[in-house]
Amino acid sequence: MAESDNPKHYKDKSIETWDAILSQVSEEEAIGYLRCSSMKHLMRFGSKGGLTIDKAIMDVMKSIRYSQKLLDVLNIIKKEGGIFKDFDGANVENLFKGKDNDKKKR
């Protein structure tokens, strides 16, 4: 059975798995989840399940699915005036907290 970029076991429920996850988290967490999921598939490019062109293509397709969902979420946030409603830079800065901020504290 060939792997899919949108396997049946994720969509044979009353709600898609990522929609269930996104319904339980904040906008910032949703952005982080989708961003990291997209990055994960690109980072493992072709290495899961064997180094084949088909596996590489599958990983890129999965990354694109998560990137498209991220784009959809960002557009919804923009339209509804979510976390970017009163943009002053701080909200976006929170999305990129991590290594650089941790290094500055040391």
C-alpha cells in the first residue's frame, strides 16, 4: 500500500486530525504547530522509510499540505483580526522565540 500525503486514517473521522488539534490551541500555538510540521517533513526529506525519490516527493507533498494549511490559518487570522489585529511587532516576535533569545540570556 502506497503512502499518501493525506492518509485515510487522518480523515476518516468526523473532523480531520489537524482541525481537532487546531481547535484546542491558541492562534500562536496553531501557527507554531503548522510551521513545525511543515519544517519536520522538509528536514526529514527522503529519510523516513528509505532513501527513495518517492519518499522524498511524499515528504515535500506533506510539507506543502502543512504550509498551505498554515497559509489558510494566517489568512483567517488576518481577515478576522486575530493576533495580528493591532500589529506592533511584538506578536510576531513571540512566534520566533527560541534559540536566539535563549542565547542572549546566557
